[in-house]
Amino acid sequence: MEIRVRAIARVMCAAAFAVTAAVAGIGALARADQADGPSVLLLGGRGSMGPAELSSGDYFDAATQRFSAVPGIAPDRRRYSATLLNDGRILIVGGFDPQGPSKQAFILERAGKSLTNAPDMLCGHGFHSATLLKDGRVLIAGGSISDDVSSDCAEIYDPTVNRFQLTAGKLKVSRFRHSATLLHDGRVLVVGGAHASGGISHALDSAEIFDPVTGRFALTRDKLRTKRDDLSACLLRDGTVLIAGGWDNQARMLHSLEIFDPASVSSKALKERVPNSALKLVLLKDGKVLLTGEDGRVVIFDPASKKLSTAAGRMHEARTVYSASALEDGRVLFAGGRGENPDRVLESVEIFDPATGTFTASKNGLSGPRMEHLGVSLSPTTPR
């Protein structure tokens, strides 16, 4: 199975004000108790078109709009996840090293200077999901066992005892590049992704729900309207989940939207078509969702009307494989990425203001070029 490199890696919906949120791929967010300090951590990625992974991070302070580089806080691998824990620490797990999916896990203190080893996971994970549960534990699910086999392994990290433990039941369908969304009732909706076996990979339309009380997954009776590999998902205020983008089995980018309703356990396709390609989603303070792509445009989804509108402005600099991170004041930080010249990695930064629909170039850039990195929002949050 060929692991395809997307123009923009999958990201769970990031929001600066949600109680908790699923964390995987490039974007990440959860609750942080500290009110001061950096607003966003940009972690790892690559600084050039070569294969070497960056082991550094850039902390962004929204008050001063300055970045501070910290070496040695990212593992030397790709496709790991970073989850902000309730105590402000960051759990970093999995990813691919030369031997395959890694079992290694680390803890990074908030605005920390170095990584601390955590116990190894029980399974290797890469292209997996990592979801902060309401009780502060983290669900790590699925991923790739090897280049041609997907994983059904799921385990839970408990920060109070610093231990990983297998869930009572495995995923019903082995999958990677899926989405995992924490629901209002504390369960986790796992949808889409790809299943691989015997060197053959195909996109999935199946959905399953993890119950942290029983520790088991259950397939939903309804499936997605479209098979989606490497999709994006976002929990809306009414408890439904917006599903966007992904790729079909012919490696074509999907421009359709659908809403999954956990209450009725059903999915409904929307009439709106997204003009962007390679989507990532950011939940805004007013409950609308920002959909960003690789062409410099952003569109906004209104859950009330189920309609899309195009923002007035475009990015000042075309970029792909960047990060989009929600700030506490409601704006969105766009950082790094690959430039219009495909051989150029960017260190420039722009901030999107939903109130005006425009981008402003930051007066300060990253400490160096960075693309395919994780953007971890560190902003304090207010419970619903």
C-alpha cells in the first residue's frame, strides 16, 4: 500500500474555547488551566524539502506576536500526535520511525524545554487519532501497523497514573487517517479513514462510537454518505458533527459536506459544495466553522443556515501543508507551510480575523522555515 502524501494533512476541528476537542494530525486542542504564556506551539515538521524531521518547536505569544524557538522538544519522526492534557502538559505519541509505527510516548511540560519519556504504548501507532476524553484520559485509536496493514488497536493513556492500557474492545474496523470527535456526552465518534490489508487500501464510509464507560466500540447503523480517506471533522454546538473533505478510492479530493447526528445515529449530505481543496476545519467563537484550503481562500460554514460563504480576503502568500490554530481572541494563526514555489518552505505567518474576513501578515515570522508541522493551541478555555 502506498501511503499518499496529502497537500494538507488531516486535522481535527480546533477551537480556542471548547471544553475538550479531538487531537490528531496537524491541528490539536484541549483544555489548559494556565492563563498566561504562549498561545500556540508549532511542533516538528520539516524545514526543507529533504526527509529530515525537525526536533524543534516554536512557541507563539499572541500578546507580543513573537515566536520563541525551543530545540529538542519534538521526536525525530513523522505523523505523531500531540494532545494537550487538562493540566497543561502535552502528550506526544506514535509516529513513524525507520522501523515502522512507534510505541514511544513523551510528555512535554507547558512551554517546556525538553521531553520526558512516558511509558511505551502497547501498540505502535501512526496516522492514528488521539482524543482527550472528558475525564482527562486520552484515547489513542487505529493507525498503520505497517506499510500495508491498518490497525484495530485502541488504548487509553491515564495521566494520573502515567500508564497506557488497552481498551476493553478493539475498533470494529481497522483504520488509519480517520477522524475521531469527542461528543457532548463524552463518547467518541470515529468515522472514515482507510482500511488496508494485503497491500490494498480503500476508503471507508463506516462509523463507530467509543463509550469510555464500557471501553468498547460499536458500529453505527448508518454510514457516511461518501467514503472518505483523510477526512476532517468538527463538533458543532448543537452536538452534531460536520464532516468535510477527504479522498475517494481514485485519489480525488472530495468537495462535499455532510452532518452526522449522534442522537439519531444518522448522516445527512448537504447541498453545499466546498470550493477549497485539501481542507482543515477551525471552530470559531460564534459557532461557525472556518474551512481552509491550499488556494489561499477560506470559506465559512454557518450551522444555522447550513450555508457556505467566502471570506473577503485571501492569504498574502500562497501556502500548503501549513498549520491553522485558533487563538483565544477568536482569530486564527496560519503559520509556515510550502510556498507557491514548491521547493520553498515558508517561515512567514498570517492572522485571519473572522470579524473582517481578512488576513494580516504578522510582523514576526517563525524562527526558521517549517512545514507539515503540528499546531497545538494552548489558549485557556471556558467550559460550556
